[in-house]
Amino acid sequence: MARKAASPNRKEEIVSAAVEVFAETGYYRATTAQVAGRAGISQPYVFRFFATKEDLLAEALNVSWTRTFDAFRGVIESAETPKLEEELIGAYTELMERHRSEILLQMQAQTIAEPRIAGIMREGFRETRKLVQDAFVRAGIDNPKHRTLIFLARGMLCNTSMALDLPELMEEEDV
């Protein structure tokens, strides 16, 4: 009996389910059985696409970073210079609202010591920093390196504010 080819859509569904399960449960406590259940498939079907749970996490992180890069590139390609930083913040805010679990997953993955996962996280932050800093340089924004660091730090504070449901962390004092 010939083995039926696995559907690419199923792979995306498995990754989406993994993002949700890992974000809710944590990578170490989550199981591929939980991911399969969330995706509405059998556990062995998960392994048709991913040999290990770490492979699944790596794919989920790569998907989330790609979404972030694409959102930022879309802004960078179309934003007017005076509004570049504001529009990048808006794009990230939208990512946080529409893909909350991906952001939570990235936050958790920052603490995972496995070399492959740590490497994905380092490269994700490096690419984000490069995208933003290069855009700030091209836009002629003063102190682009410093402004990039502030942008990234603010993003991390936004993540913490969202994860803890503590919006007052983001309140700014009127000067």
C-alpha cells in the first residue's frame, strides 16, 4: 500500500498548533501529543513532518521571526521618513495583537539553552536589529544605533507588559 503524501497545509496547522501549545504550556512541559490534539490529528502524523519536538519548535520560531521581518520590511518599504519609527511600532503592536502566542513563544525561547534554539533566537534578534538600524540610517534618523537599541528595548518591555497583563508598564509621563 502506497503511503499518502503529507499535506503542506497540515504542516502549517501543526506549526500553528505547536505555537499555541508551547506558548501556553512551555516547551519543556508541552508534548507532541498535545500539539497533535490541538491540530486534530494523530501524534504519529506530527512525526511525518518533524522528527523531534525540537525540530517543531525550531520551525515555529522560524515562522514567527519571518512574520516579524516581513511586517517590518513592509513598513520600511512604504513608510515616510518622519513616521518610520511610529509605523514600525504600529506594525509590532499589530503583531502582538494578532499573533500573541508567537510573541510569547519567542519570549520563552530566549531561555532555552539548546544550541539550535539559542542560535535561532540570536539570529532573529540580529536580523531585527539590522533591519531597523539600516532603515533608520537610510532615513537619516539621528543616532540610528541608539534609536535602534531603544526601539528593541521598548519592544521587549511591550512583550513583558503583554505577557503580564500589565499595561501600566507602557504608560509614558507627559513632559
